[in-house]
Amino acid sequence: MLHENDILEDWTTIRKALKASKQSSEYEFNAPEQRVCARFADGKLLFKGDSFRKGESVIVDDKIDSPWPAHVISVNTSEVLLQKQDGSWNRICISDLQCGKYHIRHSVA
């Protein structure tokens, strides 16, 4: 025979389960952004089919500022070191290139 305590415990368990399922169904899944092909190979950066080597002039596009010209100072497995025309240095992680935070293209000049 069921006692009142057993019924209350079962009712509490059911309410907790319903509350948990309601919370999980309200979660909205955001798909990850499309990743761009950017990697280090043979001493150069391979980005969207183009290769960038030490000493080349490039244009860097980011989501915050307008495009800015720079020179590639070094490239390694995790980052690219760039020098702006004003003499300041910027490090751009290859993972930031992959997720689309920065875009690099060859300078026309």
C-alpha cells in the first residue's frame, strides 16, 4: 500500500523532471560560424588558397577598424606577426583567421 510520504516523494520527483525538461527545451542552439582554411605549412601562411611569406606586404581586414596595410614579419604554427606602417606590431592568431575575425590579402602595390 502506498503511504502519503511515498506519494509526495514521487510527486516531487515528477515535478523536478518536468522542470528540467522544460529548461532544456528552452535552450537555443547557435551553429558555429563557418571556418576558413588558414594554416601554417613550409614556413608560410596558407589562407584561402593564397600563401603569405615573411617580408610580403599585405592588407588586413578586421571587423572593428578599416583595412590597414602591414608587412609580414614572421609566421609560425600559431600566429602571424605583422608590422603596421606606423611601426607598431600586431600578432594575429591563426585561430582568429580561421574563425573569420581577421582577413588577410595581398597588397596590390
